[in-house]
Amino acid sequence: MTKDPIVQKNHQMRIRNKILIYFSSTVISLTAISLIIIYILFSEYREEEFQQHQNEKIHTTIKLIEQFQQESATISYLLDQQDINDFYDEKLLVYDSNKNLIFASLDSLDIEKAGSMLSKLSPTQRWIETKEENYDLIGIYTETDNQEYYAVSKAYDAFGYAKMFFLRNVLIGIFLFISIVVIFVSRYLSNKISKPITALAETLNNYDLSKESVDELTIETSTSELNQLTQRFNELLRRTNEAFVFQKHTIHHVSHQLKTPISVLVSELERIKDFSSIEAVRPEIENQIIKAKSLGGIINVLLEISKIESGQQTQKQPLRIDELFFDVIEELNAIYPHFHFEVNYLPDELNENKLIINLNPVLIKQAIQNVLANCVSYSNKPKAEIKIDCSESKALKIQIINSGTPITSEEENFLFDHFFRGKNSQGQIGFGLGLVLTKKILELNSGTITYSNPSDNMNVFEVRFE
């Protein structure tokens, strides 16, 4: 069971909301963790500082006990009254070496854990700390003037807790302020960041895929990734459109255009069979052979290109491009024995490794055959020149030059279009597909082809591999 696309879209979160939630939640969480750590560290510091004050109070009291232990109990009582205001709420118990109580502060506060703490104190365990509710308890073992003492102190740090309460309120206020600021900043940044992405998504959503022409997408953004994405999408559109147009023309050609030439071939062969003279039949048969081979080559190339366009990997292998030209020239000489191709290399001392290129042998041979056959058909002299130029460091250039009536400057724009035939093609055998397939084949093999007529009565096709 499939879900409705509209329902699925409703469940998807917009990128603006994702940026808002992810950024704000991350910053707010980190802020909360930082403030909590500050509060915990201050709490630990308060406890440690207060326990040190308790420890100092114990030692001070023990020294005073030793100083006044020979005096009357009244002096000790007055001493305790003087010290009782050191903490708001405190109870101090001091014991001798036998753990007999020798001093207890006047505060009525009870120490429930005094017995258990006293039993654990010893010369090997001199310090014990714990808590009773919000009270800090410490037990110590100490020695002064060869006298051993045990002490247990329980006190409430009113001043420290007041500072913690104030710090807690300040941190909560800081957290709320930062959270509000982060939410507004996140909202602003998410809108700013997602604006070009949203614009691109809306443009893609409104893009008319039914048009044959390609309208390139443009977005206003300084983000390199989005610019690169737009460029790649435009490239994908162009290649998809090219594949679609080529496929449409291929189907149209196979279903309609090839049907007519095949019917003509059949009609011509039926007409030729009634010829009584062998001399009259021979040239007609040669013409039909040329037409049949041309149709067969076109069909094979169309099928090969269709495989590549459908996603299949093109089979390439290292080939010497000049040897392919010589093979095609030999085949054409069998049909046109009086036509001569002159092959020249530039420079005189060339690097032969530059002639070896990874190519699809079936396709590239058909492309070469199309160009050379075109050269034979439209030349007004029985010769042509092929220049293989290796002088450029990063490119191989091949020029096919023949003399003949050039096409007009207006026709040059349509030379590589489907079924185009110039005015100079009248009376020539062909279907207007050779150069179109040649251009497509060279593109699939990382090559290009261009046409120029640098002077009157001269045609130059230039093939480049980079």
C-alpha cells in the first residue's frame, strides 16, 4: 500500500524549520549544560570552602581549650558564648584521645551521626565529611603538643546558600535571555540560509518538463554549493534534453524515415532485375550497395548509442586513431578506387603515444567513415587531405580537408542537426544523419567536431580529442 504523495509531503519538515530547531536546540542545550556546570562547580566550591572554615574553627577551639583547660569552667563557658556567633547554626563536639567528650558548644543542635563518625575516626583516617539535610558535617582527628583530639562539627552555611540562591536566579535569567536571543537569531539565520534553497525548490517544482527547449535555472546566492548544484542540474537538464531529442528523432527515423529508403531500395532492386545489360546493372547495384551499407551502419550506430543512453557502459579500449583512419580509407577505396586520401602528420617528429586514445571501436569507426564518406561525396576533386596534428601539448587535432562547394554561413548553424541537407547536397546519396551521428559519437568518446571554410571552394572538418 503506497502513501499519497501529499500526505508524505506533510510529514516532511522544511529545511528552514530543521535549521531553526537543530541550531537553536544545540546552542540552548550547550548553554544549559554550561550554566549547570557553573552552578555545580560553585556548589562544590562552597562546600569545600565552608568545610575548611569548620576545620579552622575546630583547630582554633582546640587551641583555646588547651590554653584555658587549667582555668575555671566559667572561662570556657564565656569562650563558647563568644564563638557561638561565628556560624548561624553550628554544633561542635571535641573529644580527648580516649574519645571522651571534653567540649560541646552551647547550640542545642543535635548531631545524629556523631557516634558513627567518631567510631570511624582514627590516626589512619583523619578526615570524614558528610551531610545531614543541608548541614555540612565533618569529623577530624588531630594532634597538638603530643595531645590527641577528635572533633565533630555540624554547621549550616547560611551565607553560602544565600549566594547559591542568588547565583541560581542569575543563571536562570541568563539562560532565558540567551534562549530567547538564540531563537530569534536562529529564525533569522534559517530564513537567510534556506531562502535560496526554497527558491530553487519552488523553481524546480514549477519547471515545465514538457518543453523541448531547455531553460536554465538561475538563483541569487553566494553559496558555492548551491551554485554548483544549479550548474550540475542545468547540465543534467541539457543532457537529458539531448538524450530525449535524440531518442525522439531516432524513433521517428527508425519508424518512418528508414522505412522510405528501404522501400526505395526494394523498388530499385525490383527495377534493376529487369535490366538486360550487365553493364547497366553494375553501377546501379553499386549505388544500392552504398545505400544499404549506409543504412546498416546508421542502424548499428543508433542501437549502440541507445545502449549508452540507457545507462550501459560504453566499451572503450586504447586504439591508434591513425590506424582507424587507414582502415576506413581502405574500405572506401574499394568502393571509390579513384579517390585518394593523403595523410600527413604534424610535427615531423611526433610522439606516437599521443595517437593512442581510449575509444569505442564500433562507434568511432562509424564516425570516421561518415566524415570521410561525406568528404568523398562533396569533393569536386578525387582527393582529400587528412592532417593529424600532435603539436598541441594537451590535445590531438585531426583536419579533413577537401575542395568543393562550401555550405552557406546560414546553413552552418544547422549542419549537425537531424535530417539537414544543404543546397550542395542535391543529387547526392544520403539521409541527413551522418554528421549528426558523428557529433554524438565524438561527444561520447570525449571528442568534438567543427566545420569551417577558410577560403572559397574549401571545406574543413576538424576533430579534437583532449
